[in-house]
Amino acid sequence: MFRLYRTASGIHLEHEGERRDASLSLDDVFRASEPVTLLQQAWEAAPPGEIRSTQLLAPLGSQEVWAAGVTYYRSRTARMEESEEAGGDRFYDLVYDAERPELFFKATSRRVRGPGETVGIRSDSNWDVPEPELTLAINRDGKVFGATVGNDMSSRSIEGENPLYLPQAKVYTGSTALGPCLLVGSLPGPEDEIVLSISRDGGEVFRGATSLSQLKRSYDELAGFLFRENDFPDGAFLMTGTGIVPDHPFTLRTGDVVRISIDGIGTLENPVALASTL
């Protein structure tokens, strides 16, 4: 099992408590047919050393970020609550039970924020939440080989107004964060927990948790649908959906701090600001 960290000085690997600098890129890893073997070779060729830069970056290269929706029962319920604000529908109820999952494009690499970087909320929205999600790393061949922590920032007011507004609710400057590392060679299991904490003015204003046992679809199932009739020469990230949704009328504000922790990976922390200021 490796933990891969990215900083301005390069790629760093952690294995059994030891850290080494690696002479490869994230794209090398995602393009490899056997990413774990590649990292093992890079580890053996690298001298021991500490991470030279303290500022971690998002652990991605040229990869697109995609997302799955309505994969937890709580997510299904929340999305139906959104749609009820505009008269109600059963789109989300149907997709929860359907064979085909909901998949949507989330971000290009330049829109993704790393640990400590600021994520955005839209100025034309009045109901905004983070969505804490286990995020899969998938190589160019469609093989799931690792995972990281993801924050799928979302405008619930825009999405709830009309399902066709989903891209505007999900894709904008600072709408995605990944980190703090990429866990490779081992994946979180059903017993592992996702925890979301939101702080405001120094105090916690929301806290929620769920276990991955509540995820309705398997990792390979989601990856398989993403790669149907689609190619990703640099691999891809896939957010797997959320089981933690703050109840209405909670909404994020400028200055809030979002912390998402997943067992075995770590904690991703990001302050919040208007997307127009980023």
C-alpha cells in the first residue's frame, strides 16, 4: 500500500511509515497498466527523504474528474427534497433503483483545488453545500487502483429548480477539491467511515458521518459505466456520491471551513469563498 502526495517539488511516496521522492508523474501512474507495480519500482529506485514542501497539492495530473449521483439512500432523499421546491418529481427515486447509475462530468484539472486551497460557492445561489465523497482513481484501462477524498461542491437551489441545470449547479470555478493524498494498492472498505465537519467563526456548525457500507453500487460497477463508450487516455477520477447532506435550510457562507475525513486516507480541509473571487 502506498500513499502518494503531490507538492510543487514533485511526487512523494509513503510506504510503511517511510517517505521517498519519486521520479514519475501522476500521468505516468494513471497511464500504467499496473499502477501498483509502477509505484513499487519507483519506490525501490528512490532514495529515502522527507517531503520538501509543506504545501500539498491536489493529487492529480491531466485527469478529468467525474461524479456519480444518488448512490446513497440519503442522497436520493435529499435530491428529491430539492426537486420538491420546484413542484417535485421522481427522477432521483427512479435512478436510485435503476441498473444505470447517474454519472456526470465534474471538473477539469485546473478547476480542482487541493488541501488548504479555497473552494467556491456561487453568487447566484442561496443554498450551497459540500458533498463529501470517496473518489476513485481509475487508470486508462478502466481499472480502479486507488482512492482519495473528494469534495463535490454543489448548489442545491440551482439543481432543485430544474434537473437540466445540473451542470451549472456542479461545474464552476472552485467547485471541486481532492486530497490530501492518493491511496494506492488498497481501497477503503464497507466498515470505513466518511466524516464531514463544517466550521464557522471558530465553532462547528455541522457534523455528519456515514459508512461506506451505505454505498449502493460497487466501485467496479461505477467505473465500468464511466468507461462505457468513453476513453480516458490519462485515466480519470470518479466521485462515488454522498451519504451526508446537511438539512435545509443550512447553507455554506464565505469564511466557512469544510473538513472531510475518510478512514485510511486522511482529512481534506478547505476554506470557502465566492467563486467569483477565486
